[in-house]
Amino acid sequence: MSVTCVFGMQWGDEGKGRIVDLIAAESDVVVRYQGGANAGHTVIVGDQKYVLHLLPSGAIRPGVLNVIGNGVVVDPWTLLDEVEELKRRDIDLSGRLLVSDRAHVIFPYHKLMDRALEALRGDASIGTTSRGIGPAYADKYTRDGLRVADLLRAEELRPTLLRNLTSRNEILRKAGLEPIDPQQTLDDALAVGRRLEPYIADTVTKLNELWRAGKRILLEGAQGFALDVDQGSYPYVTSSSCGVNGVGPGTGLPPKAVQRVLGIVKAYTTRVGAGPFPTEDVGPAGEHMGVRGKEVGATTGRKRRCGWFDAVVARHAVRTQGVDATALMKLDILSGLDRLKVCTAYEIDGRRIDVPPASAAHWRMCRPVYESLPGWREDLSGIRRFDDLPKEARAYVRFVEAQMGVPVETISVGAERARFIDLRPAAARA
Ligand code: IMP
């Protein structure tokens, strides 16, 4: 299929980078369409580990064009650091990276504002990544934002920056943070604009041309659908549309261009930051997942909270995003647990629901309804065929699949590129 969207169906960190890397091998273009440097997509090739925050995961596949779409909030300093870091590791992005001229820019004041707003929220803080995501999207929608194209024009930058900094500095002072020097910000912005210029492009027109030419386009979602600003566990969410719902606004491609939607789920659930997590396990099982799964944030280094697979969350993504198939990640991590629980519904005050609730208050009241399945002890990392999995692991996959209502077509059993089981029919693999 020439246009595929891959996105996470939980609270992020499902292993999207890994799957995008696999599909990128059969793609001409990989596109990020939302989020920013709050993401941390990890790809392991041999003994090399790459953690990409803003660059699409196609960056490490030679010959693949990488596009940062207009829906991404771009921190140009972080982006250029990433480009430089890859260059040091002999991966050259010259001619292979396009940054949308319409994408909004994250300035240092957005990051400070992120921290200030979190401090002002006190006990109700979200636990953001402090990458300035929320404040940058807020500026976009209040129409105070600056776009990548504006970095090349001092006459556009100056008045908006000065106006923004006057009001933002007041908030920073209130939160006990140092105010920002407007002239320094302007000088830095113009300097970074000059460095970014070779990559800046009208990606909306370019992507539409590539689509019409039948190029294979892979759309890479960041974060996860339970963090989606509309459909997630609001207000404990990120500030963008993390599913296929973000593709139209975030790329300028017609939504109908997407032919195939692949949802990524981990075989258990993790979440970083605050907010509801009905299946969280703070006992030995959660500890097992955290330690064996190395569940530490790729962006912030924070320990991820761990718990059981939540079919309510996964189904919501499947139903609302038209998911065609899923990839089930990190099945190997569950080896060694005697029993495995899968949440099939929630109960609120004795009433059963099978879709996530709208309010934070209801989320807090949700009690998971579990099905318990037998575990297995075998190491799965060397297994490449579904039939070679222990029967308990096969039963677990089939149960989760039935709960989601769409096929599992890939199972990952280790972090390295080749460690996965392909369940697609032979004809579909070619
Ligand atoms: P923000 O996106 O930095 O505003 O953070 C909002 C919430 O989303 C916080 O709970 C973050 O921990 C979470 N979050 C943001 N990006 C990611 C990600 O890539 N993986 C997992 N959680 C994320």
C-alpha cells in the first residue's frame, strides 16, 4: 500500500520507532506529522542504538526521504543537534530531510513556560517532558506562534517575539524563573534559521506530488493515542492528535490518501508522567516489566509506570482510527510471570463500561475488570515463527487480538532489528 500510517495505541513508548524502521525499508518517504522533541523513537541496528526525537525514523535508512510535516512543533536547535549527531555517526541527511515551512517553532521560552505552567499546576501537574510542546501548540491556536518560514525574516520575527516575550516574561517571573532577553532570542532565532534554511521546504506541495506519483509514504505518529488531546485521558495528555486523525492537519495530504493504518501496542502497558492508569501494577509484576523491559523514558530518563494490557484503551484506538492491523511489541518481556492479566472492561461504581470515560474524575474511579491467563517461562527472543511460541504465549496473543478486534500481524520478541515474528500471509510479505 503506498500510504501507511503507524501510530501508538497506548500512552506512548510502544516501540513505534522499531516498526517504522522495519517498514521504512520498503518506503520512499517517512513523515512525522505531530508532536515534537517530546518523542523518543529508539532503533537498534547491530550494536548501534539510535534515539530520534524530532527526526523521522527513516533517517537511518539510506535513500529514504524524511519529512517533518507542518503539524510538528519544531525545536530547531534540537533538530540540528540530531542531524549533527547522525553525521558524526556517518549518516548524512543532506538532500534527505525536509522541514515544513509551515511547522511552528519551539523557542527556549516555550520550554521555560512549560516548566512554569507545570509549577503553577502544583499537585495537578501533568508531568510533561518540559520540551515546550503545550505552550508552542497553545501559541499556534491563539495565533501568537511563529513558523519555520518566519525564521528567515527578521521583520516577521521581531514584533511577534517582542510581543510574546513581554507577556511570557511576566508569567516566568511569577513562577520564580528568570525572564528572557528579547534581543538575544531574536539573534539566536535568526542564526538558527540560517542553519536550518537548506532543509526548509513547502512539504505540503511536495508530499502531495509524491503521493500522486505513487511513492510509498510512511506516516509516523508520535506519543500514543491515550495521550491524544481529544481522545486521550484529558487533561493528562499531550497537545496534539496522535492517531491517524493528525495526518490531514499535520501533513496537508488529503485524509483519504491513507490506505493502511497500523496500530502499535506493547504486550503490557506503560505510562510516563501523571494521570490515570487503571491497570498499573506497583507490585512484583510491574517491577518485572519495568526492569526486564528497561522501561525508562528515552527523552526524559524518567522511570515508566508499568501495568497490564488494557484492551479498553487499545479498542478505543482501533475503533476511532480505523486500525487495519496491529504490531504487538515486547512479548518476550512477559516471560517468567506465572499469570498474566488482561483488562477487558472498566467498572465505575459497579457499572461496566468498555470505552474510556471523558472526565478525569471518572478515570480515577475506573476499576479494571481482568481476565487472567497462564504465563510461560521460555525465552522468546530466538523465536521467528508463531507456531514455535509456547502455547501459553500463543493463547495470550490470540486473546489480546480478539479483545482488540483486529489482527496482530507482527510480534516483537527483542529489541534488535531482526527479532520479530511476521504473521502476515506470505503473499503480503513480498
Ligand atoms: P508533553 O507532550 O511534554 O506536553 O507531555 C504531556 C504528557 O505526555 C506527559 O505525561 C508526558 O510524559 C507524555 N508524553 C509526551 N511525549 C511522550 C512520549 O513520546 N512517550 C510517552 N509519553 C509521552
